[in-house]
Amino acid sequence: MSTESTIRTLTALSIFPLQATRFIFTPSSIRERQYLALLAVQISVVCYLESDAPDPAFLCGFLTTLISLRLLPTLIWEKSPDTTDRRDTDPDGWYVTEQSSLKKFLWGLSWITTLRGIPWNWRVRNIPPQPSYASRWEYLLKNVAVVFVYGCVLDVLWKMRVLFDFTKYHGSLEGYGSSASRGVGEMVVNSVFAMVSMYVTTVFNYQMMAVVVVGVGISRPEDWPPVLGPIREAYSLSRFWAKTWHQLFRNIFEKYGRGLVDILGLEPRSSQAHNVTRLLAFFISGLIHAIPLSGMPYLRGLPKDKNTPYRGSDQMVFFGLHAILCFVEERFVVFYQNIRGDGPSRSFEQVLGYLWVATCLVFTTRYLFDEMELSGINDKKEVVPWSFVGILETVLGRKLFGGDALFDKE
């Protein structure tokens, strides 16, 4: 990496520890303003400098966007986080102000990075239940195996990418991934492959982080329940987002949603407040995904004059479409229930719901994945430290994906 790219990456990574030092000191309005100014400087450095490679560019944009959105409410309009550590065996917990500076710092670091707030007083809803474990070692043994299996599956999926053409260029931006240029059948296959890959990648990365932080003693096993909920819950698009997909950003959505509802003077439990909060949640989701891509150094295969206006826009389209689709779904459910009356849902209704969700995802997924492919972030040959496919290819003496030629034996 160049010097500029290195400074940008280190600045983005420094947001975690520097902002965590805030909890070492007694909370005060002056100190909050000081840390808000520090965050503004960090954001400015990341935005001003450029990265010369896709991976650090995406990392800088993602970390800066996510952590900034996470911290801003607590620095501007909310009270400081509750300093009672809910993980202590004492029901009343212990107060950070009574602990050493090191413990205060570790608490702050954990508070910033534990996005779903599992052990804290701001735990989000709809978190999948965590199996009980007899000990930390039992948790580690099981989840190391989970990481290995998902890593092998991810390696296979990564090598299979050569079979799917995500990055055709047909002379116009609209040519990327559109059903007109690919054909509906190819788009469906690509979308299903992309969704499966995202599912496996999400579980692998999450479980790998869980193993590390539980292994070094920063967290307990119960602080890391499954990242994704059961697929069987996704018989409506709203349930897919609320119960099946991860809730890592939910705390961020709710804080900004409540703030906007208060500004607009809406009744917190009204349908208007619900719609505003949901629309804002999808908008923030779009920002979290779009801003990292907007700072990428290039888009593979795109003419230079078409780089700037395109980057990140499709991410916003994806989440905007899902906000609209959830609203349409909700209106239809109300209409349908008025016709059929009350009563438990029937099997065929859930089947139709699954088909609806699958259709929505298949025909919108290209907006989420095609642009990421074009960014070059997925160009790396390996995504896990070991290569299950590489071992098989060595044993078989031939390529499994991307050609049938024998390896060069010389």
C-alpha cells in the first residue's frame, strides 16, 4: 500500500480504540464535544485520502461509516451509555467508574464493537437464541469446527465464481446484470449463487470473530448467539429482515428512527412512525453498503468516464426497493386479512409467502452484488487461510473450476 493508503487505513482502524478511551474519563458535555471533534477529524482524514487497493478502501469506508453512525447519537443527543456491565454475576452489575482505567477502556471498546448489545442495557430484539454451553472450551471446540466447515464451503463457492459472469459490460451501465442483457434464467441463477455466498460469508466471518474474542476472554459465549435467524421465519419480506437476516445494525436504526419520530412529532407506536422508522432503516442500510463502494479506487471493466456517478448507487436502489416492497406487502396483508378474517395462517399461505420473498430477493439482488463485483474487491484468489479446493485439486491433479487442464508436473 502507498503511504496515503496506509494512513487512511490506520485512521479508520483508530476510531475503535481512540473513541473507547472516552469511557476512562468522567462524562461531561465538554468531553463529549472533544470526542465529537476527534471523530470529525478521523472522518475527514478517511474521506480526504484515497486507497490504492480495493480491500483497504472498502474496509476504511465500512468501518468509518458504521462506527460513526454508531457513535454520533451518544455524542450529540443521547445520554452517555449506561456504564453498568450486565455481564457480571451480580444482578446490579458493577460500575465502570469504580474500575481501573484499563477495564474502563476495555468496556468502552466492547460497547462500541458489540453492535447487537447482547450483554448491555440496549440489547436489540429478535436475536436468535443461543445454545447453552458447559464451558468456554466447549463453545470454542464446537465453533472452531463450524468456522472450518463454513470456511471450506466458502472456499468452494469462491472458486465456483468463475462459472458465473457477474461482470459483463454491454456498452452502458444498464447493461450490467440486467435481465435484458443476461436473460432472466441467468440472472436467477446468479442471484441465488450470490445470496448463498453472502449467507455463508456472513456466518463464517461472524463465527470467526466470535471464536477470537471468546478465546482471548474479551467476551463470553452467550454474548455471541447465531448471527442469522432461522430461514423458516422468512415467509414475508418484513419477517426476513426482522427475524432471519442479521440484526447487527438494528440498534443504529432504532436510535435514528426514534430521533426522527420525535422531530416530526409522531406518536411513537403509530403506523406513520412505523413507516418512517422503517424507511430510515433501509436508507441507513443503503448508506452503510454504498459509502464503502463509493470510495473504491476503480471499477473493473468500466470506462473511466463512467466510474464516479455509478459507484454505490445500486446499493441504495436495492434497499430503497425493499423499503417499498415491505410497504406494499404490509398493505396487501391488511387487505387480505380483511377478506379472510382472523385465524392461524394456512400452509399454502406460508408457501406463497416464501415464493414472494424468494422472488423479491432474486430480482433485486443484482443491485447489491453486481456493483461489488465490479469494484474489484472480490478479485483476490483466496478468502480463507486454507484452501479445501486446492487440496482436492492437488490430489486429483486437475482443476475443479475454470478449466480441466492437468496441472503442470514439471
